[in-house]
Amino acid sequence: MFRRAVLLTLFITAALAASTRPVLACSCILSGPACQSYWQTDAVFDGTVVGIRPLNPEGRPDSQLGYADKIVTFAVRQSWKGVDVGPLEVMTGGEGGGCGFPFRQGGRYLVFAHRAPGMVRFGASICSLTQQFNGTGEAADFLASLGAPASGGRVFGTVRASAPAFDPERPRVESPVEAEVRLSGIGQQKVATSTNGKYEFNALPPGAYRVDLIVPDNYRTYGASREVEIPDLRACAEENYSLSASSGITGRLVGPGGRGVPRVTVEITAPDARAHPTYGLAKQSATTDADGYFELRGLPPGRYIAGVNLADLPSQYNPYPRTVYPGDTSEPEVITLALGQVVDLGMWRLPPPLEVVPLAGIITWNDGSPAAGVYVSVSDRTGNPVQLARGAGRATSGADGRFVIEVRRGRVYTFAASDRRSSLPIEAPRVEIGPGTPEVVRIVINRAPR
């Protein structure tokens, strides 16, 4: 499975390099420990980087892999599989979306390399077990054991519950779960109970096995049954299980006439949660269906409040004022949830969206001339919130310095301006969108025009 995942990563990199759309993040399946990865890769060696160069995009069969890909030349010190001691070229993708490994000149690495069909060179990525290396560590211990008598294969892993922590700097928390795990295959029928979240089967002959997690009451998971392969008496398979509580909060949002309100985000958080200046408010959310029903599952035991737009930042995608359940008072009702319990909030009436108001403005340089082509943005500062990232709209000024931004009635906004290179120092009013809203907002850039 890992080999297929790594090759797929390379093929995806090749396809995306031909597109003009940027790749923002790498997504792949990690390889597992050395006793598992060794059997699923084509080459394993200890080497020092003696050269790094970009792939030449012209005149090479592999040119379609893109400008960000690199050729890394190694001096192989020791090889356990697939290559000889001496110089070796390995390809890696661009760092970030290309899943490339960040090799550095002069660095020593333990490389788990693969070779895709039709490719001349080996390849390595951050999805593999490739790592900086000093000759020690868990992978080194396994490689050293290859020459020792084999004691049988192993299947092991963890059983842990994952739950939201409602902490902006640590969004989720994991805890060990005691559960029964069953192994079958090659004449084997074994049962283990996870202790402190860990289980293990050992002394296994090579072959195909099935691992079944008996999901404890009040929990749920995906993929409780797994198929694994032990290709050698020294091999292993790591199978980790992540559980979530079956408890949750459900309900239905309704509008005028009791009709369900579709495509609205319902959020929950802890009653004492506070917004972080950078990361905002930690919360969990679900979107209502066509009839206004919502369901938030996987919640651990605890105390919660529910609401719409808890961060109090209206936008075209979330045009409602901050509303907390049950909505008929300013104070939220605290919902207490036990493990495995589902609390139904019933029908919950949502107020109408905030009215959209076109806010016109003129931005000028400090000599009074219009500032054309300047980006003007507004931030919602209603109630002086702690959170800094409160962007609520933007526009580009025309040749006469004029712009129009759609804002919301009853909100307070501040302004910022920038050109293509940096932010611009400005003088601008703090505007409340109410009966006294100025017809035209005037903004002055405190710098002479370029």
C-alpha cells in the first residue's frame, strides 16, 4: 500500500507541474517504521549529499516533472538494499506541495528510496522513512538486526481517542483507550487488549493477516478491519486506530414560518473559550442540510455552548449576527454532554441576515491627488475583539481614487490600504454603519505619490 501511495505522489507531482495552478500542501500516506518500510521500498542506504541541482526541464525524458524537482547526488557509505556503495543520483520533488525531502549539501541521511515504473532514477520524499542520520536510532537498530536470527513477524499499534480540545494552539487531544484487538490468518487466531493504548502480536510467520478492532461502547471509528501483510520473519505491520466518541449535539435551524434554513454553519465551543489574537476562537462546526438539520458528532464528555457566527464576524458566507442557543436571551445555555449521549436541541430560530450596505470612499495621496489602483480593505472591529484577522471586504480604487465595499448594518469598521509591494500609512476614520454613516469615507495616504 505504501509503495503505491509513494508512486502516486510522484505521478501527482508530475501532473501538477504541467498546470499553472500552485500546489499548496503535500498529501500522502506515511511509510510506517523501518521493519515495515524496508520491505515496501526499492533501496535503503546511508549516504552523504555531495551535490544538489534542479532538474533540467529540456531534453530529458523526465522533464515533465517540473522545475521545482531536484537531483540529489549521494556518496553511498553503506547499502542494505537496491544500490551499491559509491555515487548515486536520487530525485526528490519540490518542498511543500511536491512532497520533496529537504536534503541539504553535506548532510548525512538514511534514505528509503523508490523507483516508479519507467523511471531511470530512484526517488525519495517526505512520505518515506528517509531521515537525517548519525548511525543510531530505531531504524539503525532494525537494519543491524537483519543479520541476526529472526524471531518472527510483528503486528502492533495504538488505540487512541481523538477529540477537540478547544485550544487554538492545540486543536485536538488524544487519549489511550482500552480495547480488544483480534488477529487472524496463517492458522493464527490471537486476541490482545490494548494496555495504555498499545497492543502487539509477535512471533508471526510470513503471510496475510486480518486485524479487527472491537470498537468499545460509546466510540466509533472507520476501518476497524484491516488487511496486513508480513512478507518476512523480520517484518512488521503498524496499524493504529483513532476513535471518536459517539456522543454529539443535533438540532434544526429554522427561519420565518418555521422553515428550515439550509447551508448555515452551526458551531460549538467551550463555555469559557476565549479568542486567540492570531488563531481566533477554537470551535467545531457542522453545516445544516436542505431542511436546516445539523449534527455534530465525535464530541467527548464536557460542557459546550452552541451558536452561529460565534466569532462575530459577518460576511457574505456567514451573514448572520452572533447568535447563541437558545437565542431568546443574551446568555448561552450550557449543554452538558456525557460519553455516548446525543443531545437534541430541537428547533432553534435564527435571526435574519444583517443588512448589506454599500460603503463608498475616496482615497488620496497627502497632496490631495487621487490614489489609483490602491487596495483598500476593511476589518470588522465591532466590540473591539481580541482577534486580529477580521477582514470583512476589500476593493481597488479607480482612477479617481473612488471605491465601494459592501459592509453590514450595525457593525464598526476600520480601514487599511496597500499597493502591490507593502502596506501604506493612512489616516482613516473608524466607521459605524448606522443612521449616521457618512455618505463618502475619505482616506488619506501619508506619503507623497510615487
